[in-house]
Amino acid sequence: MDSMEDRRSILRGVMDRWKAAVDGHLPEQAAACFTEDAIFQGLHPYTVGRPGVAEYYESQPLGLVAEYELLEIRVLAEDALLGYLYVDFSFTDRPTIRVALGVVLRRIDGEWYIGHYQVARRE
């Protein structure tokens, strides 16, 4: 991670995979973006691990689409990045939910995954 552009590329790569899985209503693919022991806090009670992440996304309605804006990136360690984003979750039958999202990415065996995910509603 030599440059800010490298960091942006890493974060966008992970978040683009996550977005594609969310938009496609593919809960197992969404869960595969996370570490095995990820702490996940959506808008429901938190869970730990991929099975809980998959269950969360399985419960989301068909037609849900996520649009994100990358706001900040910080290097926590050689194999860890902090990302702060705004995400709008759009639905086919109700108003958009706007959230702030904090993620911690971890590099494991050369691949980047979400190790911590926490959203908070924003207006």
C-alpha cells in the first residue's frame, strides 16, 4: 500500500464485490466478502461470522440496491485498512435508507476481506 490510489483500489475492489452480491441478492457471495470471524452490524442486532452475514442478506428484499461513496481511508497496519463510506440502500417499494458505514478490511493470504462492518442511519 504505497499510495492513496492503492488504498482506494483495495477498498473499491472489496466494496464492488460486496455491492454486486447485495444488488444481485446473492447472500453467500456477500458473506464471502467477509472474514470468517467478521463482526457485522447492519440495521439489526449484530452477528459474528459469515453464516450470520449470509442470513442478514438473505432476509433483505429482492430489488435492494446499494450505492456507495468512499469518504475516508486510513491505514491501520500493513494488512489492515479502515474505510468510511456513505451508502444509500434503495428499494422497489419503500424510501431509500441512507447510512454511514465503517469497515475494517484485513488482508488474509493475499486477499482483502471485511473484518468489521458497522452502519448507522444518517439523514
